[in-house]
Amino acid sequence: MDLKEQEYVVALARHGSITKAADELFITQPTLSIFISRLEERMGVRLFDRIGKRFIPTCAGEIYLKNARQMLVLEHQFHAELSDLIAGYTGRLRLGIHSRRSTYLLPKVLTEFHSRYPQIEVLLTENSSKAMEEMLLSGELDLIITNRFFDAEKLEIVPIYQDRLIMSIPWDHPACQTAEKIQGHAYPWIDAKLLENERFILQSPAQSIRAFTDSALSQAGFTPKKTFIIENMETAAQMTAEGYGVSFNYESYIKYFRYDKPIASFEIGSSDLSFPIAVAYRKGNYLPSYFTDFIALVKDQINC
């Protein structure tokens, strides 16, 4: 299959820029510009409006893109099945993952995966859960690793780890003395309501951890009176170490953080408050064997 035309149009729509799309496609800007102009001339309809240097899909362009993306998904599925059939394992794996999660997952996983499948190219996208899921459903990604789903009924979801929300306070805070050990849990439990008069360092509402934090605080029966909003969770933990306030993190993240000053970390909310980190792919898609091996490597790494 040769779907160069569809790849060019989809890339231009994704970037909205001839320069960025040409860079992704490893062609020159004039080559892409001439290609798009000739395609529009041949079709007798404009696919993009030119607004300054931006390329914005027209109504006709949106129809083209919808079908082009479906064609590219079918092409990718064809090559995946064919690769499995001939056991040559050539192709690509387009992966979406949060940047923080990639820090502790990908170095070992990608190294081992490459040793097994040297001809498989891995293309990485680091983005929010919602953006990655949209790219997955549109055929721009093959797998995503995330802890939050918006259209789960359209996805095959493979749980790989059961994560927990962790609240951190300065190590010498008096509330530390009230903590209770929970059998089988890595961190003791604390009643978050004891901290309700403290400053709470929270992530932005768009981040998945904020939804889990809000749920846990609701279970504790209060709304923070003083808050400070920051996206970077490691910085938030460092602020806690300096005594600036109460911060939140994932159990899967916090064990990889390193601080000059100590903090004390606890579970909060109900004892069964947890959520899965999972690998997801489009429902009904063929899953080549090297995808399955990649998922197994991720599961081994996150649970080690």
C-alpha cells in the first residue's frame, strides 16, 4: 500500500504549518506546498484555507481527513498483520505517554524492546490523557499509557498497575504522629481533614491527578481554604519539603523523586481509593505480537 497522499494531508492538518509538516515527512517545504496545490487542483476543491502561514482544513478538507485517517489506520493494520505473518517484524509503534511517566518507564523498556525488535521504529508522543486518547481514536497513535479515559467504550484497556494517590507533608509536621499503618500498603494512612487549615498545593483542573485529589478531599469532608496551583508535581513535592504546604502525587511517581530535604507521605481517602494505569488501543484493532510484547515489558517494569 502506498498512501503518501493521505500521509501528507494528515500531517499538514496536524501541524497547520508547511514547515513543521515537511520536517515530519522528511521532504522540503516547496515539495509539500506544490504537492498540496496540485492535489487541490486535481480534485477541483480546496482542502485548506491559507490564513497567514497557517493551513486550516476547509469543510471539504475535513471530509478528506476523516477518510484519510481511516485509510492510514487500515494501512497500519495491514502491515502489522503482514509483519506477523512473515515474522520479519518491521514496522512502527506509535506510543503516547505522560512525560513524567516516561521518565521511569521508557529507558529500560525501549532498550529491551529494541534488542528484541531492532526493525521496529518507536515514535513517541508526550501529551495529556485527553489529547492522547483523541490521537489514538483518530489513528495517529497505536498505544497509549494513561490513568484516565474519556471514551472507554471505544477502547481496549489493559490494566498494568493499580496506582494510589499520595499526600505529602513536611516530615516533622505534628500530623505525622496520627498516621495509621495499613496491611499490604506501602504508605500509612492519614486523615486529610487534620490538614484543612494548611495551604494545599494542587495541580491544574486539566490534569488527571486533580480529579483524583478532589475526590479524595471530598471523601475527607472538606474543601481547602488556601491553595496554590502548579502543574509540576515534583516541584510541588519540593515545596512541601521546604514547608510551603501540602502536596499530592501518584505512588508510582513519588518513589522516583529525590529531595534535599525529607517529606512524609501518606495515603488519604478510603482504603480502596485506587485507579489503574493501563495500556489502551482502539477497540477491534489487530494487535501484532510485538505490541503484546511491548505491553508485557511495560507491565514488568512498572511492577518491579
